[in-house]
Amino acid sequence: MLRIAVSLRFICTGWILMREGVISALPAEGLGGFSAFGYRVACLIARRKSRKDNRSERMSQAMNKLGPSYVKLGQFLATRPDIVGRDIADDLALLQDRMQTFPLQAAVSQIEGSLGRNIDDIFVSFGKPIAAASIAQVHPALIRDATSGLVRKVAVKVIRPGLRRAFAHDIASFFLLARTVERHVPSLRRLRPISVVESLERITRLEMDMRLEAAALSEMANNVEDDAGFRVPWVDWEHTGRDVLTMEWIDDVRMSDRDALIAAGHDLSRLAVTLTQSFLRHTLHKGFFHADMHPGNLFVDKNGTIIAVDFGITGRLGKKEKRFLAEILYGFIHRDYRRVAEVHFNAGYVPRHHDIASFAQASRAIGEPIHGQSVESISMARLLALLFEITEIFDMKTRPELLLLQKNMVVVEGVARSLDPHFNMWKAAEPVVSEWIVQNLGPAGFAQDVVAGMKALTEIARKTPELVTRFDELTEKLCQISCKGLHLDDETVKRLTQEQTRNNRSSCYALWIIACCCIAISFWLFLSFLHV
């Protein structure tokens, strides 16, 4: 039954994508046979009104009609140009996550169920929603401080009712599609579609727990305690639960409102430098960064401090990834292309059978043209994008965390340049990168590595008896398998057979349903032609 329901969902999805003109807006070069026929059918089905919109607008309309799960899928794929291509990823990056608000009473029920208290006991007042996205919507509210008795305004983020159930159904259809692709389309197996859906499921499940976003805000607040000019809203943990997040109300100037920033007397050039250096400092020094820093999520207070909100999407880099990023940026800044090549090989990103000198030559082809350009046209994000394109030639495996970083760097650069068109990205980045290099690759960094190595050796020594025991048990079991072979009991074989039979029957039913729907669509098209 699940496969039948998933198949029907696929049909509805395909119909909406065709009607909104998404499929007809995709490139059709090189299509032939059944694919070309399907593309022509999609062009005929597309609404006339949708043909006036550009591709990003069509995608936005279709995803919002399909529901929150598909909006998150689109946003996720925007960070994976290795899967959908750079052009489509750029279109998906413009996807407007603007959903209809749900009723006030439903939000109240969510809050009371999550916190286990009556709404009147939690807030002095609770207002109507002011914004809604795919995961949650935001309400203004007033709370009374238990210590001082003062009333403060807060922002209350409430999860959509029924979201988790709807996502569970949609993710099942995504998994079915991914398995079908891996099984029947060999050319796409390298993209690991099942792994992609697993990543989407993991990220979205985290985002659907407001306590985890609150934890991200808290962690970032600790990380930026000593940062001048950057902060995040405080969290009211007493009024935060699985389905609700209560935090500081931010009512300052949005960074997207350039005229308002000028009117408030802010130094736009300084704001651009602060934003860029803060982002790089979070990424390199702490390995934890806000992965959705578009202008709508950035505010500037009266003192010129940047305030970042909406921590539903964050990124992390390990020590190896931080060193990789710092060294390639440092190498390009100082035109040391051999160093850029060496860090790729030392990190294990490029297989050893490739020639390091050839990779250094390819890096030079990227870096040298940049040094001859004006500061207005130099893009660090563009450099990383070109570098990732070059690394594909050298068999570098996809690094999702680096792609997310590069995608967010595009946004940060865009915001900085909107503030100051003459902004020098490299000049702003150089102090932060150099500081990290000195701290982590100099004598102090070497001492830290030695201490970390000693701790690891000590931990291994403590676990040696346990490891020896486990090794003996594993050796004994392998000997038994080599002597007696691997056997399945009758009950296991019976269950496997029944499951395979059930899957085959469900697949047959699903194919018949899809075929009937295709016939119905063809008949509808035929009648449309007769009417014309």
C-alpha cells in the first residue's frame, strides 16, 4: 500500500511540475526517444500564464504548491550543484520560502502541547503570525521576567502542525525515487542519490526540533562573545521546547535596506568588512557557521553591531577541512600555487596517482587572472567554485560541507558588495586567514597537535585489553565462518522470500496505476487537440 500511495504522490508531483512549467523550462538539448516525447508533453501541459515567468519563479511556485518537504528539497539541492548543475542550483537558491500562515489557535495548541502549560501562563500576550516559512512561523509575544518583573518583547517560532507526518510520507517517496535511479540509471549512480536523500532527511529532522536551533543560537553566542560588531539573539530556554522557540525580538534595521542604514549613519564599508571577517572567523576558528546569511537574516543595531537570526541551517568544518580552506585561501592570496596543490593531496582529496605539479598548474590558471582584476570583480566564492570544477578533473570526491560553505560565501560576498561596491574581499580576509595559519600551523599549533597526539595514544593504551579481547572474538568467528560457511536458517529465508514477493506485487500495482494515469493524461491531451 505504501508503494501505491508513493506512486500516486509521484503522479501529483509530476503533474504540478508540468503545469507550473518547471519541466518545460529545463534545458532539452540532447534529449531523444521517450525523454524527448515526455518533454514535449510537459510543454503542452504547462499553463500559459506560467510561460511568462522565468525558471526560478516557476520553481518557487511549484515547490510552494507541493508543500514544505519539497521547499526543503529545493533549498537542499541549491547547495548541491554537483547534482543538479550550477544553473539550476542558482535558480533554486532564489526559491522563496514563503508559505501560508496556519491559524493562531493551531499555534497555541502546538505551544501548550510542547511546554505543558496554558498559553496565558506562558505569555503576557501572544500575537498573530507575522511571517511563515516551510518549517515554522513567527509570532510576536510579551513575557514577564520572573526575577525583575519587567515585560519584554520576544519572537516565538512555532512548528507547523502535522509537519513531521507529512515529511515522513514525502521522504518515503524521495527514497523510492532514489532507489529506482540507483537501480535502473547506471550513469547517475556516481551521484549517490540514496545518500543525498539520507542527508536531506538528517538535516530536516534536525531543523524540525526547535531545541536544536536554540542550541545552535547558544553555541554561536558563546563563540562570538569576544567578537566586536557581531552577535545573535538570546534564547529564552524556559519557554523553548520541541515545537516552540522563544528568543529575543530583533527590531533593528535589516541589512538589505541600504537606504535605512545610510539614514541611520552607519559606515557601510566597515559593516562589509565586519560581516566578511566574522563569517571567516566563525568558519576557521570555531568550525561552526551560519549557513543561511542572506540579507533578510541580518540586522544592524544602533551601535553598528550585526545581528544574525534564523539558525535553522548551520554548517560545520572539521580540523582537516578548516586547514584545507585556510591553506588554499592563503596560497591564492600569496600566489603560492604549489602550496594549494599540496594541501589537496595531503588532505587526501585528490588521489595520489595524479601529478602534483599538474594540479599546481591548474591552480595557477585560476589564481593568476584574479590578481590582474580590479577589487570590484575579485570573488573568493567564484574562485572556490572554479577550484571545485578543476578538482573534478583530478577525481576529487564531492565534499558537501565545502559546497555548503562555498554557497554561503557567495551570499556573504553579495551582501558585502551591496553595502560597498568597491569592497576588497581579499584584503578583508587576509588578517583572519593569516591569524589562523600562525595559530594552527606555527609553533603553537605544532604543540597543540603533539598534545592531541599524546591524548590519543593514552586513550588507545587504556583500551588495549578490550581491543585485544574483541580481536580474539572476531578471529574466532571468522575461523568458524571459513570452516562451516555462512548459513541462513529456514525462518530467515522464508521472511526474505515473503518480503521480496510483497515488494514485487506492490511494484506491479504501482506500475499499473502510473500506466493508467499516463493513458488518462494522453486522452486529456487528445481531447484538448480536438477542442482546438
